Amino acid sequence: MPKAEELAAASSPEEEEEEGKIGKMRYVRVSCFKGKVLVDIREFYMDKEGDMKPGRKGIALSAEQWNQLKEIIPEIDAAVKKF
């Protein structure tokens, strides 16, 4: 699995974002803001004009936080399997 820095560095990080859909109106975006790579997991909504906008429900992780999360995925998977 590529690191967040590698995903964002695939092109010009100041200009482009990588995005993936993880639910009906939930997306993961990898972008660069003020020179820092961010992994943003966010819920979106449709505004009155029909444009999709980011909502307040979500979290933006730094590359370091993203890598820390990836390290504990096996523990999270094990906890999920208990239910």
C-alpha cells in the first residue's frame, strides 16, 4: 500500500487531489495544503444548486497520522470481527 506522501506526489500536489469513494456520500481525498499532505475522510452533501460540498463530518489526517492508522489496522480488524 503506497504511503500518503507517494499518492499525493504522483503529480503536482499543490494543484491536484486523489479521491476515492467509500460510501454513498463519503469520500477519501489525498491533497496537499500549505505544503503538507492530508488524507481527508469526509461526508459530502448537495447544496441548493445541486453541487456537492464537503460537510463538517469528517477528519483530515496528516501523513504521519495516516501511517499510524495503517499500522493499527490489524488490531481494528480483529476488534470488528468480535462483533
